[in-house]
Amino acid sequence: MLEISIFTILATFMLGGSIAMITNKQTLLSAFGFLVAMIGLAGMFALLESRFLAIAQIMVSVGAIVVLSMLTILTINAKEENLPLEPNKYKWMIFASLLVLPITALMYKSMASAYASFATMETINVKVVGKLLFSEWVLPFEIVSILLLTAMVGAIVIARKDEIPTEAKKS
């Protein structure tokens, strides 16, 4: 009963954060919604007794991606009058949800049948994950980190305005 209660609370955090991330016009509040959803996901990993994934989720998603996103958002300083008008936003959200629903059902069925094969696998500890991450997967990991950094720098450069002071215009 306690696990179900904790699961319900964490699922509420994830849903609330996701909805806040999508529906807020202010980008900083959307980033806070993303933060809440990622903390809920880390809690789900902890509930599944996967301490490594829970800590990695907090360190990578919350500690790195959310902080970098908030830094970019604060650097850009987007104003509400510069945001595009989205009159049909909620219609598109409902349409996209209905479009993804059959794919979600197929994934659920395939994962339910794959559970038997996962049950026979040997346990994977932190040493195995660390060894794989820093041997076979180090290049893709670094490529993704460089891609994220490049996207953030690109967003700052695109959003930067080259304003000439009014005194310089007169002379």
C-alpha cells in the first residue's frame, strides 16, 4: 500500500511537471516544470530500487540539463510579446496525444512480453555500467554533451540582439 501511495505521488509530480512544462508561456516556469518531472522520474527509479539510475537522473537531468537550460533562458531573456501566438495549442496537444496512444499500447504489449527475458538476465551493478559507459559508450556520450552545448550556445547567439546605443546613432 505504501509503494502504491509513493507511486501515485511521484506520478502526480511527473504529470504536473509535464503539463506545466508544456502549457506555461514563460520559459523559466517551463524549465521548473521540467525540473519537477525529472525529480519525479528519479523518484520512480528509486522506487524500483535502482539507486544508480536515480542518482544519475538527478545528476544529469536535474544537475546539468535543467541548470544549463535555465542559464540559457536567463541569458536570452525572452519577453512575452516576442513569443508566437498559439491559438490552437491545446487542440494540437490533444491530437498528438491521440496519435501517440496506439504506439504506447504497442510498446506496453511488447514490454510486457519481454519481461520474461529480463527476469532471466543476471543483475547489472554499477561497476558494469561504469565500465561500459567509459569504454564502449564514451564517444556517443561526449558527442551528445557537445551537441547539447552547441545547441545552447546557438540559442544564445540567435536570441542576442545587437543594439546600438542611441548616442552612437546620432553621431
